[in-house]
Amino acid sequence: MISRLTDLDFSAAVDDLAAILHACVHDGASIGFVLPFSEGDARSYWLQNVRPGLKSGALELFVLHHNGRIQGTVQLIPATMPNQPHRADVAKLLVHPNARRRGFGRALMEALFQRTAELERTMLVLDTRSTDPSRLLYLDLGFRIAGEIPNYCRNPFETRLEPTTYMYKELSA
């Protein structure tokens, strides 16, 4: 089951969200963090970076529940500039490594697409490390490659730099 979290639901979900983020970083996901990375670091990310945006309405947080726990999440961040009322960003699509290959990432993105349409946004933008498996999912979901920036992000395990791909998807008006 997929739902959008409100600030009221957030406190009950933060432990699961922190566990997912922690596991994804330790599994090699390039989502802005590098090792060492503790569950406390993951919890701080949700409390300090996501919760304020959730409270203010600057972002929407989708979660996928399976077997009584949150197994995946994604954020929708509508653009706020006057020349971008049609656009939104996709951020932090995360599925717990133990719950992958079950269609959860795709289901989260489909829920995000539906909400994007409700908000009358017609353009989604995201970035992903060029070698991440998520890139293939995004392409399969209809995202197009806008370009690639070499040496954009650091590998989570090593000090080497890797390319990032910027992608977009145009939705029906």
C-alpha cells in the first residue's frame, strides 16, 4: 500500500525511513551520502532535511508499506519559482535492499506520477548516478536523458568521482 505521509504520520515513520536510507547507502546507492554513515545520520537527514519541507508543504513524501513496515519512499518537490509552475523534482527514490525486485520502486513512481498530474505539473526532473540500476528503471518509466555530467558525485565507498545523469519526463497536460 502506498500513501502520502503527513507531518502527523512522520514521527511514527521516521525509524523505518532511517533504516531504509541507512541500508541503501550501505548497499552503494549514490543519494548524497558516503560511508561512514550511521542510522543516527540517516535519522538526522529525515528530521532536519525532510520534515521541515513536509511541514511547510515544500515537498510530498510517499511511502510504500509491505508486511507492516515501510519498505520504500520517494519525494515529490514542486518547483516554486514563478517561471516553473509546470515542473517538479523527483528525489530520493529508496527501496530497502531486502525488498527490491518486487516492483516497489515502479509503484512508488506511478503514485508520484498520479500526484504530479493532480498538481497539474507536466514536467518531472531528476538526477541519478549514471551507473545506478535506477537509471534503467527511469528510462523504462519514460524518462529521457537530458545530459550527463562527469565526475559529479563521489562513490559512497571510495574517493573516486562518478558521472551523474540528468533526466526528465514530460507528462500530459
